[in-house]
Amino acid sequence: MPPRPVHEPRRDDCPWCGSKRLRTRLRAPDLRHRRPGTFVVDECLDCAHAFQNPRLTVEGLELYPADGERRPVARRQLRATARAMLPFPEPESWLDVGTGDAPFPEAAKELFAYTAFDGLDPTSRVERAHAAGRLDEAHVGRLTAPEVLSRLRGRYDVVSMLHHLEHTRDPRAELAAALTALRPGGHLLLELPDPASASAAVLGKWWHSYDQPRHLHLIPPANLRAELQAQGCEIVVTDRRAAHTPHDLAAAVSLYAERSRLRPAAGPLTALAAALDHLLAPALRRTRFSNAYRIIARRG
């Protein structure tokens, strides 16, 4: 029996708007783990959606796992993300999608002591997080799976997806599932890489948020807002500043140094770049170098 392909057929149209006006934005190998392959990110010239093309199949993605390998986020930044929900009514129940080891629910509990935090993840890490007391309930699977969504329908006041949509095969279906899990009037909290960040142009394939082949989609804020409104939501917050994560230089230096003659000095160089990231963060988050955005939407 011949081996199954790891790539789907290359598409000639944008998966977001259907336009055939595409350009190649990036060609990159797997810089993090040096597994075989070169991956292409195309960009739509009409709606600016960027996407892996050809896309890895489900079997192909299993060769380049993302679960358990995402860059840790500082607890202070996780608390700041949770703080964005303080102006709204205190939630009774909150679902964190793609929660992994549940660092975000653990940090958010410091601000929402009376909220029940549940987590969803395709791996058993979510069960370990529940056993460690970081979650009230653990759900293993994917939100779009019918058997999962049927259990979670209409249960939550808040659903969070933090740097999750870029990993999904069908972001629109993922959004629809998240809204299904919300109660009427509930809030969807989203954070994503910003494909318009100037860091993408300056750093090229070394920009951490490209992360090929694990990131399948890079969605512009305008596209995401329009989709949420089309699905019946009211956009209550759009923020390009607060979601900025100061790690672009450190990640790029680390990736480059590990693949060059600078490898013996990778540790000190990365530490220096990390210090520079944090030093520049207050200024960069106010410019086009901000690398992420946050949207809060209310379900109608």
C-alpha cells in the first residue's frame, strides 16, 4: 500500500474570501525542530489572509506536533489578558480552548476567584492540569468535534482562545463552535498573531509567529471582526497594543544561532535579545511592530 500524502493539493484560491489573486509571502523550513520539508505561506492580495499552501494533511500535521511546544508566556502577561474581562459581568463559568497545561486559567483565577474554569485540549495534558487543581473540569478533544460540542453547548459565560486559531484547520468552524459553547450575551476572548506586524517583514522566516509548519492561518484583524459580526456577534474590544508579546528578537536570535556557528553562544545571545525585547516593548506595542492583537466579542 503506498504511503499517504502529507500535503493536500495546492489550492489556487484564498480559503477566506475565495479570491484567486494570491502571492507567495514566505518559504521556510521547520526551523524549530529541523524536520524535513519546506513550507509555503501564500497571501491573498484582496483580503490579506495568509495561509499555508499546500496545507499539511491531518497525518502530515502529526509529524510536526505543536501541542506542548508553544513558547511559555509570562504569568504577568496572562494576568493582563484575564484583566481585559474585568469591565464585563463576572463570569460563572469560563472555557479555555487549547489550554494545554492550563497556565492561563491558573493565572486568571487570581482575578476571578468565584469563576469555574474548564479547559479543552486535544492532549492528555488537560487531564493532568485538572488533577493538579488548575481546572474545575477537563475535556479532551477538539471543540468542533460533535461529541465534544454537544457536551459544552451553551454552558459558558466566557470562552477564550489564546493563540489557538492559527493552529486550526478551519478557523470559521472553530469560531462557530466557540459561539455555540457560549450562553447568549457571553463573551469570546481571542488573541492572535498580527500578520501585518512590521516584525514579520523585518525578521522574515525567523519571525516566531510564522512557526511553519504548525501555523496554518494568519488572520488579519479586519477579517476576524467581519466574520464574528457575520456570525451575530458585537465587537466590544479590538486592541493591538495590550496583546503584544515581547519575544520576537529572542525567538529569532535563538532560531538563527542554533542553526549557525553562533550555536555555542546561543544562550547568552538569546538572553541579551530577550532583555532588549522587554526594554523596547512599551514603545513597540504602540507601533506597527506590535506582534499580536486581541478581540473581545459578545454573542448576540
